[in-house]
Amino acid sequence: MRTLARTIAALCYALSITHGSTQPEEEARVGDPRSPLEHRPYASDLSPDHLPLYKIPGHIRDLNARITDLRIELDKMQPLRTPQLASSFGYHSSYLPTEEPLPSKPRWVMEFQTPFLNGPLDLVLVPAHDHRNLSEEKSYGFPKRFRIVTGPANKETIIADWTQQDFPDPGLHPVYFHSPSFTSQQPRMEVYRGQQEGDREFFALARAHMIVSNEVRKISAAKASSSFEAKPYWSTDYINHESGVLGLPLGELAECAPDLVLPMDTSVTDAPLIIEIDLGRNTHIGWIDLLPAQSPETIAVPGYGFPGSIKIDIARSLPNGQRGETSTVLKQSLFENPDNNIVHIPGLHAFGRFVRIHCNHFPIHQETAVFSMGEIVVSQQDAPLSNQRPVTLSIGGHQLESAGALLVDGHAQGRQVIDLVDWLQQLATAKQIDAELRTLQTQLEATETRWQNFITWIKGITSAAVAIAVIATIIILALSKRRQNLKLRKQISSDLHDDVGSKVAAISLASTYVKKHATEPRVRERGERIHDIAHDMHQSLRDVLWLTDKDTDTLTELVEKLSYTAQRRIPSETLELQIPSLSQLPKRTISVGTKRDILQFFREALHNASSHANASVIKVEISWVAKSLRITISDNGSGFTPTANDCQPRSVSQHHGLRNMRDRAIRLKASYDVKSAEGQGTTVSLQVPIH
């Protein structure tokens, strides 16, 4: 029963590795918003197909919990609003012929410039919308292979490198690249491959934002190596257009937070509406953000009540409380309807206390001119300056009694206004969470299907386990019989050693006696000859038993045998023996044929050195080198002159042993070398690969 249980467990584990539903190809991952080269981790890096079965129920629970957490996290983030701009789509590159393989130099280069670049840099790229089909939230022309770098070519710093793989389609979500290191160099985008249309390619961007030290900075200029200019739709100038395309930076719903809606008297509509915000003290102005309002009617009216022209002045406050110098940060400019997108106007670091916004050309709704605004945010280094500050509205010098405080209450369209940088990060992260949710849902479906398949197949597995148990029993019996045969083989070897060995020993003793006590020289010579033959027979018997003993089929046993042979055949005063530590040799199994050829080669080399070289020193080195056994035998004897023909001597009849050594080396697939010269000794080396 234990064997059966173990077999079933092994089958279950094997099934958990080799069987399972086919997992769909993983959706391309979008990089982490703060570091696009790193990926947001998914629930498990272990494929459902490779998950052990006993872990599947817990894995399903973990996936469900993770999916729930991600949905809660995603619900807290603002959804991406599909842009509906009629113009100012963004930047569009020129068209170039498709080039394969990837070129070594960029095909397009776009440089982004901003003043006062002196800190950690974030670059946010906003994909262009495919205006050919506004019903689908598809990006248009986002580049596939590109780099974002700063500094000159010889000292550039890489912020992001997507030249080795295609960048995942971000949809309409912004992509947030972050460089944590301090930089004062303007960034540039080098595009190696854009989007392909037929036999040509291009790339496009809707907007770009630069964030330095966690503060949004104005892109003063964007320079492209080439562009497709088609105003008012496509232009390099639109990459830093005041009107965004991502919607409004709004968070949680708020109670009792209406937008300011101000019907305008048609008799005074020619005069501008002046909104003045008292910041309380003179300070530098970074940005002035205008957030469109929401129509109070149920019908959606994008950019409801947004003025058609705007002028912005900043006035200083003098120590005596009087108004001082006034600087203009935005000349009278015409504005198209921004839809539900933020209008981001740079304050040019103007210094002052009073922000005066001149509004005119109000849209007509229900035959009435209407001014409406959700929120006005004046900030410096992303710190709001205008929140809850005093606001006055006036037309033609007459101050209006209106709820101007609604313009700085921190709410627009019934929601809380959030930090612009945090909002951009949320939009970038939302894409990754959505992609992770889809991947987790796919993993969950695959894991649940596999678990159901396992339950269905359990009867078949049990039947297979029983069959395997029967086969295992047969194999065990066969192994048992084999062990008995090995035991019998050892017994025969032992008996052979005891029987034949004892008889050879008796012959050796008898020949010794004859050699010692015989009076005739010829008899003594024959006795000595019989003694040598008996001694060789005894040693040959030991070698045969060693070769056929399975316990000696290891590298350690072979090295030990070679060492013993060298010490037995070479006098100690002549022998220099170097062998590796037996405990440090790897565990390798060696076949009987390999053992025999190595041993015979070794004996022949020792015989040549001891019998023919007239050497006073014979050095034997055995080492383990590069998964090979290396044997080197050298002497300081008389030497000879070998030929260059594969180590074969000139007279094969005189050097029959060298030819045998060469043949054994060929059978061993070993490298074999003989180095010798008259009067300079001989070195024989053999290197045998042992797998």
C-alpha cells in the first residue's frame, strides 16, 4: 500500500508539471510609472501549468483575493477620459520608408527644453488619439523602439531604453519615465522604430510634460528632427499646448461642491469679466490652471461657459498696501473649447500678490451668455497658493456679488481637485493595474480549468497507478534477480582467486625451492623462470578480477590502481609519483573496456621507461583536468627519435609497444603524445575524457 500511495503521489506531481490547460500568451506589460524598465509584479511568476496540484486551491484563493484588491485599488483612481478635441491633436512625425533590421542610429529625434532644469527629472509622454475612430480608445503612432536620454552623445545618461524590445501599447494612458538622479541636461527622445503603415512608418504624441523635483515645468520648446505640419491639427508646437487631452485631475466625489455659473448681462458683455485672486503675499507664480465647469443641466456640454479669450496679469503689493508693478504672463489670447481638459498656463515665475484673469467672449447657452469655471489653481512648485483665498469678480469696474469662493474651494465638477503630478501617476498606474487584472483573470480561468480536469482524471490516474505498481513489482523482481547474479559473480571471482591463486602460489613456492637448492645452473635457471611466470600469472589473475569487479568501476578506484601499479613496477628510489587527492576526485563511472585500455597503456609506458630507457628518474603524474584524466610518464633516459606520423616510430618492429599504445589511445578517443630525443629522455602523455 505504501508503494501504491507513493506511486499515486508521483503521478499527481508529474501531472502537475506536464499537464494543464494551455495558457494564453501573457499580455505585454507596461513599465512601472516611476521606472518603466521595471515591471509591476503579477500575482505569481509560476505558470498555472507548472504549479503543483496540492497548491492549486490556495493559489485560486490568492488569485481571487488579489483580483479583489486590484479592483478596489482601480476604483479609487480616476478613469481616463476619452478626448474630444476637434483640433490640436499633437505632434506627428514625417513618414519614412520601413527599415529592417533596426537601424543603428535613430530615425527621429525630439528634444524637450525647459528653463531651470536642475533636479531629478520625470518625462510624461501622452499618446495621441486615433481620431479616425473616436469610438475606440486606441493610441495612434506611439513609438515601438526608442530611448530617452540626457546629455551629449559622449556623456549621455539613459533614462529609458526600449531599443531591444517593442514598447507595449499604452492605449491612451500617459507613460511616466523617471530619472532619480540629478540632472541639468535637457532630455531628448530618440526613435528607432515607429508605427508601421504599409511600407512606411511614423510616430506621434499628443502632449509631453516635464516634471523637475516633483514640480511640473513648462516645456518652453520642443524641437523635432522632422515633422508633419498640418495646423490646426498636427504641429510640433502642440506638444506643449496649454489645453490637455487627458481630462481633469479630479478625485473623490464631494458633497455640496457646485461650480460657479454666472449668466452675463448682454448689455455689458463687451467688457471683460475680471477675476482677482488675493494670494495674501507677494510670491513667485509657477502655474495657473483653469478647470472647466460642468453644465448644471443633465445634458453634457463640454467646456461649459469657458471664455473664448483670456488675459492674465500679476500685480505686486507694495509695503504701504498699495498696488505696485503689474506684469502680464498671458497676453489676450483666443481659446478654443477645451472640452473637459485642464488648461495649464505657465506663470513664468512672475512675482506678485494679485492674480487678475480677464475673461471675454463668453459662449451662448439657451440664448444667454454664460461664464462658468470649475476651479482656478495658482501654484508654485506644485504647492497650491490660491486655495480658499479671497476672490473678487468685476465687470466694467463694477464688483459683482457672486460666489467667487467657488473658484478656489478645491473642487470642480463635484469632485476634489488633486495634485497634477499625482494625477498623472495615477493614470499611468491605472493602465498597469488593468493589464494585471486581465492577466490574473486569465491565470484564474486556466487554474480553475486545470483543477477541474484533475478531478475528472483522478479515476484514470488511479488505474494507471495500479498498472505502474504491477510493472514496478516486475522490475523489482528483475532487479532482485540481477543482484543475485552479481552476488554469484562475486562468489565465482572469490572462488577463482582462492582456488587458482592458491595453486599459482604453490607453483611459485616450488619454483623458489628449486631455484634455491638445485645444484645445476640450468635447473636453477628453469626454476627462476617458472617463479617469474607464476608471479606474472598471479598478478594477471588479480588484474582480471579487478577489471571484472563492478565495485572498481569508478575514477577513484582507477587512480588508486594506477598508483599501486607504478609503485609495484618502478623501484622507489627511481619513482617520482604525483597523484591527486582521492577525496577530491569527482564521482565518475568507468566502463570495463576503458579501465582495461587505460591500465594496459599505463603498464606499457612504465615498461618502456623501466626496461629500455636506462633512466635514473621516472616521473609519473596523474591529474584531473577539464573533465579528463591526464597521465604523464617521463624519464631522463636515453630517448629515441619518433616520427611525425601520429607518434609512430620509424621502425614499428622495434617499437611494437608504442603502436599498441597509439591504438589504445584511439579506442579511448583520447589525446596521445610522445616527446623524445636521443639522450634527452622520453615523455608520454595521455588525456582521456571521462563523462
